[in-house]
Amino acid sequence: MKADQREDELDEIPESECLEILKQHSLGRIAIVVDGQPQIFPVNYAMSGRIVAFRTGSGTKLSHAPGTKVCFEIDEYDSAAGAGWSVMVQGLAVDATDSFDDVSWAAHAAAPWPVAPGAKPFRVAIEPSQITGRRFRRRG
């Protein structure tokens, strides 16, 4: 069977399982809009319930993410097995550094540890409006 004729499998991952997957990892990507253009940044993150939290320095993420709709994604692919998954969180970003709302409190309960060099004194949280996931595998 030709590669373009094989039937691949694609399955939705329930939100509860997406949350478990998110809790098991610590590196993802946040997509934000900067000057009308989408940009994607890798971040180390941690979970607190449904809240995604990461630390950052002053700069693009802190200047453009809070108060806007963002997208956060993690994924994995095993080329030998032809299988992978992805989890996406869509929601509103919040500057949780000095705020006292529920989302910020949850962000402070998470313990993300950035591996990138430099001071990261600010906390950003993502309050999800939607959490989705897909698992896919090659057949044939």
C-alpha cells in the first residue's frame, strides 16, 4: 500500500487524560500575537489543577501575553513507531506575579523551573477555555 493510501488512526484524548499528560511534562510552547503576528516561545511550565503556569523575565511574553487569548501546546512523536500525541490549551493569559485572583493563586501553587538562563521573576498563568488532545498512529 502506498504511503498516501494508508489509513492512519486519529483519536481524541479526553480532557481528563490531557490534564494527566500535561502534569507529566514540563516543556511546552506558548503562542502569542506580537504586533499582529503570531510568535511561538518554548517555556518550562507546571500545572496547578487546570492552570498552566510558567515563569519569565521582562520581555515579549510578559509584554504581550497577559490579558490576551493564547495557545499552549505540548506534543511527542516516535518516528520508529509512527505514533504520537499532542495536547493544546487555549485560554486567557494572566500576569500572576502580584495578583490575588483565583488564577494567580493557582499559578503560585505550581512550581515551574525554567532551564533557560537569566532571571525569571514574573509568573504568567493560562486560564483555559478549552483543553483538547489528539493521539495518532500510522497504520500499514
